[in-house]
Amino acid sequence: MRAVRLAERTGWSLALLGLVWWSTGGAASDRAPATTGLAKSTAVALELVLAVDASTSVSDQEFILQRGGLSAAFRDRGVCDAIERAGPDGIAVALVQWSNTSDQVLAVPWTHLRGAADCRLMAQRIAGMKRSLVGGTVMSGALNFARAQIERNRFTGRRKVIDISADGPDRHGVAPARARDRAVAAGITVNALAIMTGQYRLDDYLKNNIAGGPGAFVMTASGFDDFSAAIRLKLIREISDPSMAERRPAPSPGCRAQAAVECRL
């Protein structure tokens, strides 16, 4: 019995010592990874999230056209030149697919681009991307998700941009302007690409409800067949330094210059 009582007292003493050790910082090593992660943040000229419409209104063939257009853009000399002109720090790019309020996925992880080899890697990653979603059109959810990707990544960008493409207005959920305003308050510029598939003035809707922040703009594509030309022009402008972005980039060989039309804010 005396041995049992001694063991109990010894156990309580050890527990008390453990509590004191924890409160005085003895467990600092357990908390180190969070601090280490912040210390290793990589500086870049731009953090860019490409938010691709994967809602039900986008057919599988139309999704393939978006994927192909984005992959081709990162093989384009003009886009790669813009990345190289961004400076030695390069840029960081991620791609998300979006549809319903809670249906978003990081389809291509954050990739650090500094030159032609990195551009080719990004093009390959996009080309191999599978469609992960279908569902409604909720841009507020897409903007909130894209903002979170920027806030949680390991990069620190001098500029931060969300590039969202859509073929129709927001159908459900919270008013997208509120999500846009939260992104702008976090120092993020939101640009939009309107894929015009009907009579609805989607470009005006995106201008009034989605685009916002310093230098924000909306561009249009005359349907999914023109997406490739439009996204190339849009990426060059987004990646370029703001002083360069006012210049309209020249079309690449075989690209129809009239495919993308800018809608200034």
C-alpha cells in the first residue's frame, strides 16, 4: 500500500514538473515549425491565382479549351518574356477550379516561375490537369478560396492578383462584390475574363461586381474558341509591371488580335 501511495505522489510530482516545463517555454521546439515557415517565405514580384470556371454551364469540351489555352499561354514567348522582365525573383502561379459555394480545388499547386524552363513546367502541369468539379456558378466562393490560397502560401509578392474567368454571372451564394471587397482589402487585385456565350453583357457584370483593386480590368473572349488568344493577352498584362501594363501586347503569330477586348474600369 505504501508503495502504491508513493507511486501516486511521484506521478503527481512528474505531472506538475511537466506543466511548469511547458509554461516556461520548454516546449518551444514543438512550436518552431510555424515560425520557421514564416521565416522562409520566398519573395516574388507577383502572386497570381488563375481561377478557372468548372461550373455545369462549361461543357467538357469547353473546359478542355480553357485548359489548352492556359497551357499554350505558358509556352508563349510573350508570356515568358513578361515573366523574365518581372525580375530575378520571378512570379508564383497557382490554378484553381471553381463551381459551387464550397466547391473549389487547388488543381495546379503554387509554382515558382523565373524563366523558360519554369514556363514549360507550368504548361505541362496545366496540360495534365483533370477536371475535378461540376456544379453551380458561385464566384464569391471562388474569390474567397483564391484569396485563401494567396494568404496561406509560402510566397511574399510585391503584387497579388486573382485572375478569374467565367461564362456567366453568379447564380447563388453571397453577393460576389462582398468577396471582391475582402480580397481588395487584403491587398489583392481581382481581374476578370468574360467568356461571352450569349446576349448577356457579362463583361459589364464582371466590371461592376468582380473586378477591383489597383489596376483592375476586365477582358472578353468571344466564346470558348477565343479563350486562348484572350488569356494570352490578359496574362501578359497581369504579369507586366504596372507601368508596362498600359501597353497593349502584340499578338503572337496566328493569334487574332480582335479576339480579346478590354473593358476599362
